[in-house]
Amino acid sequence: MKSVVYVSTVRHPFDSVDLEQLVEEAARRNAEDGITGLLAYNGESFMQLLEGQEEAVEERLDVIRGDSRHECMVIIRKQAIEKRECEAWSMTARTVPLREEGSAAKLFRDWPETFSNETRMLFTSFSSMLQPQMA
Ligand SMILES: Cc1cc2nc3c(=O)[nH]c(=O)nc-3n(C[C@H](O)[C@H](O)[C@H](O)COP(=O)(O)O)c2cc1C
């Protein structure tokens, strides 16, 4: 199996309904394809974890990369795995407020124990992004 984490930049900000719709459809398709994962959104960027059979993940990743709702996809980690990190989630979304202290804690309230330390670190970093202080 394969696990991929990427970040991308949203083209037009999503509201909670947009995000809900995206994830509902994604979860339905992912369930058919045996893909599981997590999508975090902070108002400007996405970080997504996708895991499943290599072919299914690569194919879906190509489709997602071409989705005009976001751009500048950067793969942060791609690795072979033996076990899934979030077996229970066909896709679930977490919105974290950008530029707010304590965002990471919000994201991890119901974090599965199966998430590796590295994955936690990646999503913690993402959700801790703060606006640089203006001089
Ligand atoms: C940030 C982001 C994450 C997405 N994640 C998924 C996903 O996990 N699974 C999925 O099927 N579609 C996901 N999509 C939607 C796909 O880009 C695409 O619209 C969808 O797979 C339908 O493609 P198809 O009609 O060619 O099968 C995502 C889109 C965006 C913008």
C-alpha cells in the first residue's frame, strides 16, 4: 500500500458548505476505491493524507492534482506502508483557523491513535502556521 501527504493552495476560499460537499463526495468515491485519509484546511491551504492500494492512490492523486479548485500541489511525503493510519476515515475534513494560537490542539481532539508521530508532526506544523509579524 501507499501513503501520500501533500499541501496545496486554494484558488478561491472554501466555506464550510463547499468543504462539506467536497468531503462527502470524496468519502463516497474513496470508500469504493479503498482509499482512506484526512483533509485539513486553514482558509488558504490544504494538507491531505491519502492511503490505500498504490494504483488507486496514484490515480486519485492525479485527478486531485488537476482539480481547478486548488493549485501548487507539493508532495510532502510518499511512502510504502503495511498498515493504514486512519482506517476508519474514507475521508474526513478538519478546518483549522489560520493565524490563531492553539489551532493544532483543535485538530487533534479526535485524532486516531494509529497516526504515526511523523504524521502528527506534519499536520501539527500545518495547523500551527501563523502570519509572520509585520515589522
Ligand atoms: C483539496 C481536494 C481534495 C480532494 N480529495 C479527494 C479525495 O480524497 N477523493 C476523491 O475522490 N476526490 C477528491 N477530490 C475531488 C477530485 O479532485 C475530483 O473532483 C473527484 O475525484 C472527481 O473526479 P472524477 O469525476 O474524474 O472521478 C479533492 C479535491 C480537492 C480540491
